[in-house]
Amino acid sequence: MFNAITLSSARTVCGYTQEEAARHCGVSPIIIEKYEKDCTDMPINLACKISRLYDISLDDLYIGKAE
């Protein structure tokens, strides 16, 4: 069974800080922090930017509240 990766884990694996990821996605670091905690209502355009930045399929990202 496949386990999806959280936004925070994907960012860390790619070597980005929240600030760097925010800059690449055109949002504030607080937005990245917010969606790393709970991405259930993340806009699809931001999800697409993040998946491209982290080079990971949207299907492989965990969508929900971080544990």
C-alpha cells in the first residue's frame, strides 16, 4: 500500500525552506505554513504550483490535516 507524502515532508526532501517555497509559488510563507498543517481547502492552482516545484504528482501528495 502506498503512503502519500505530506507537503512538509515533500518540501524538506526537496531542500526548500518555507520561505523559499513561498517565493517560488508567489505566496507568503504563512500560506505555506497554513497548508502544511491542513491542506484540505488549498486552491488547486497553488497545489499545482507546489507539485511542480517539488516534482511530485498531485496524486502522491497527502491532502488532509497533518498529524
